[in-house]
Amino acid sequence: MTQLTRPALPRVPALRVLEYHLVGYRRTWRAGAFSSFLLPTLTVLGFGVGVGAYIDRGVGGVSYLEWIVGGLLASTALQVAVAESTWPVFGNLQWQKIYFGQRSSPLRVGDIVAGHLAFVLFRVLTSVIAFLLVTGVLGALRSPWAVLTVPVAALLALAVAAPTFAYAASVDSDSWLAMLFRFAVIPMTLFAGVFFPVESLPLGLRWLAYVTPLWHAVDLCRAAVLGVAPYWSVVGHLAYLAAWAAGGWLLARRVFARRLVV
């Protein structure tokens, strides 16, 4: 009698999960082009060129268009990362049950989380690179150091996507995902230094902005785009974002294990 055995794990199992998401994205990429590329580009034109025309002296000695680019780039990375980590994760657990099918294979919980996070990272990087190309054509990049915004955006994406994975996997209704955007993503975008200097806020709100991962990425991206030193320590910024990513990863693995391991 022949005994059936489960197939062996590939060398990097998470790549199989990434491949699954990439195959699906090949059919749906046009639907996400507006939110991840065209909308930020229109925001640059609307705020940087439109509103910037009324700001004669610019901000900090540079034009408003040049000043706002770094913040919008970080904000784009944040919004793409959160969008890809909320309803897709919730749906894979509650609606399509994709994660349960993957767990029934030799894939481990960590492989499932890492593979999906890698896809989120892919989405963020493609959006950020396209954003950089557009702003470069507009002449809004003052320094070649602007290329360093790409790894900063990647770290920001992990810092927000990993804990969002845990959040989306722990809620029982998708209305909680809308609340995340309403009470976390939108306030961060408005008050973390994307559109105006955080220093203009009252002290209490200023410290709330400093706590958010977006402000740290905005400061680094703006410094790279303008070719100046950031407001805070580079090492401090990177360590803070890395701490969010590491903590989010551990939390996501724990929540996924609770949901998927029977």
C-alpha cells in the first residue's frame, strides 16, 4: 500500500505565497493604478503647483512644490501599504478563506505572513518609484539623494503593514477597517508634516505627530529630496521605524497563528 506524503517545502516558502499574489495582481493592476499612482500625482499638481502658486516665499527657503514632494511620497507609501493590508487580509480570512487553503499546504504561518507582506512591499515600491519618476519630470527633486526615499518608503511600509495585518486579522467586521482609515490614516496624513511643518502645531499635537511612523518617514524623505539634514537623527528615525516593523511582525504572526492553527 502506497503511503501518501505531503510535498516538501521549497527553499524559500514565502516566495510561493508572493508568487500567488503576483499572479492575481497581473489581472487587477489597472484597478489600483489610480489610487497608487494617478491620485498622488494629481495631489502633487494640485497642492504643489496650484496651492504653491499662492505661497510666494515657499517653505524653508524652497518652493512649496519641492518641499511637499517628500511628504507626499511618504504618505503615498503609507496609504498603499495600509490599503493592501486591510481588506485583502480580512478577505483572505473571512471571505475567500485563502489563508486557510495555504495553511493546509506545507506552508507555515510565518511563510504566509511573510509572502503577503512581500507583495505589499512590492506594491509600495512600484508606486513610490513611479511617483519619483513623475516628480523628477516636474523638476521637483532638488537632490540626487532622492533615490534614498525608496528604502525609507519600504521600511515605512513594513512599519505600518505588519501591525495592520495583525489588526485586520483580529477584527470580525470590515467596518473596523474603515474606522482605521478614519481615525488613524487620515489624521496621520493631515498632521504628520505632509502638507505643513509640524512645528506650526501646538506642542501637544506636535508630540502626537512625532509618535506616528509617518512623521519619521516624512522627515527622512523630505531631507533626501531637498538634500539637507533631517530634523531628527537618521539613526533614530530608522530605529523607530524598524521597531514598529519588528513589533508588528511578531504581533501579526501571533494573531495569524491563533486564527489559522487549529
